[in-house]
Amino acid sequence: MKRIGYVLVAVVAVVGGVAYMGFSPALAGGAASPVFDVEIPAGYRDWRLISVAHEEGNLNDLRAILGNDIAIQAYRDGKLPFPDGAIIARLAWNYVPSEENNKVFGRSQSFVAGAATNVQFMVKDSTKYAATGGWGFAQFNAGKPVDEAGLSGCYSCHVPVKARDFVFTRYAP
Amino acid sequence: MKRIGYVLVAVVAVVGGVAYMGFSPALAGGAASPVFDVEIPAGYRDWRLISVAHEEGNLNDLRAILGNDIAIQAYRDGKLPFPDGAIIARLAWNYVPSEENNKVFGRSQSFVAGAATNVQFMVKDSTKYAATGGWGFAQFNAGKPVDEAGLSGCYSCHVPVKARDFVFTRYAP
């Protein structure tokens, strides 16, 4: 069995005005999953809107994609790749029919945001996350981080949009 | 025929840091539609997110509801009625399936924001808009205001949610 040596390194980085602190294993000779160590950025619920979406199927949610100032500026400037410090947040809520709204419309057509499901982040740091297109990925379920194994598929799913710096969401005018 | 006298009054109001200017007819003894004179508030695209929604049917859109600082604060404080100066913006975009996203998910499930359809605003001014629950209503199609006749139904549609100060959208956690 190949030995994977971990050296714990304290990392304190200020990205987009948000301080992160975590322990990042320095991987020695292994094909281990990347370790992102992304914390919930303070104040992300106040960030500006990039766009909105709806996923059917198992997800069955309504979602909003928000960006910190660096991300929003890059979107509006049409600048790729996103600069270091850009953070994109994907919030999601259960997809809930609104009887209240339907009564007013006189037909069943209205769906609103219910309880929050989870929040995801993409954090740009071209050095720290060089192995994954410069992006660190994170998901929090009720404030609890999904472990690294749970994030191992994030990057590969984003590869099809490599030409847009691995970001699916387009800016809504 | 009942004579309706109009007196044009120049109105300059600063609501929530946004300067409005319009001409407001002072209605004399008529049951005329209210005249809202709401202009597009500068910088509304930068406002914070209240919630998201999807309307099927003729609307067939994805929408984001944003609030200026006064509106967001009132939402977060659970304060009703909304104070004067609160403005709520409803942006909407065509509901578009995303083939790009569907390929990644391996099934047809993803809908994203396409071209913008129209933008609506509710502006709280309990004096100016006393006849309509304290709210002025506006809609802009490609930047062009919908005329007063087109807005005459706004208030009556919002009456069913009078208990929430005539506002349908609840804050998404």
C-alpha cells in the first residue's frame, strides 16, 4: 500500500475580505482527494445576485447563486478566469407550491422557496486549489460541512464548463 | 360626467437613498386610478435577496425578489408594516431548460434564467400611497414603464395578503 504522508499546515488566508482558517494536509505522493478546507464565508447571505435556477428530480429545489464583490465584478466585466478571492455561493430551498399565490392567480402555477436544503461554495485560489482548476469546493448541510469524500466529485462535474472557468451559472441580466 | 380636476405637482422624494422625481396628479373628487409615478430605483440590481420563485403558465419565469436596505431590515426584524422607504423589487427571466446542466446531471431536470422579462417594484410611502395600502406599484418592460391603467389591478391582487402588509414574498432563510 502506498504510504500517504500528511503534514498538517495551519493555513490562514484572507480571500475576498473573508478570513479562512483550516488545516490543509500537504499530500506526499498520493492521489488523495483534494482537501478544500472552505469555511462558510461571513455575510454571504448579503451578497449580490448572479442568477436563479430550478432543479427537478431528487434535488427538487429553487436556488439562488450569489457572488462576493470580486465574483460579481468579474461576471459584469466578462472577465475569465475569475481572479483569486472570487467566491460563488449557491443557496437552495425546497420547491414548494404556494396555495396562497395560486388563489390569486386563479390557477396552480406558483412555486416558492421553502426550507433551506444546503449551501455550496466555490472559492477561487489558483495556488491552493491548483489541482482542481483553481477552485475549492464546499457544501454545508444545516451549517455542517460535507466531508472531503463527499466533495470528491465536485471538480469532475465542473470540468465540462472548463471554458467558463468551471462555473456553470451565467449572469442573469 | 363628473369632472376630475388634475393639479400637477412636482414631487421629489428621497426614499431609501433613492431620489424619485415625478408629476403626481392631485385627484379632486374622482375615483380615478392611483398614479404611482415610481421610477426605476438606481442600483436595484445590487440589492440583497429576499427570495426566489417560479411561475408556470403564461408567465413561465424564474424570479428573484430583492429588497433595499430598509426592506431587508424589516424582513429580518419581522417588522410589519414595512416602514416608509422600503422598496421591494421583483426581477423575472424566461424559464429556460439547460441542456448543458442536464448533460452533467444525466437527466432532464435543470432550468435556468434566460432573457429578462420585466421588473416590478413596490415602494412604501404611507402618505403618498395611502389609498393603496401605503404601496406604490410599478412595472417596467425593457426599461419602459407600464402605464397607470396597466397597474390598476396591482393593489387589489395584493389585498389577500393584507395581514403581511400586502406583500406576498416571505424571506428565504
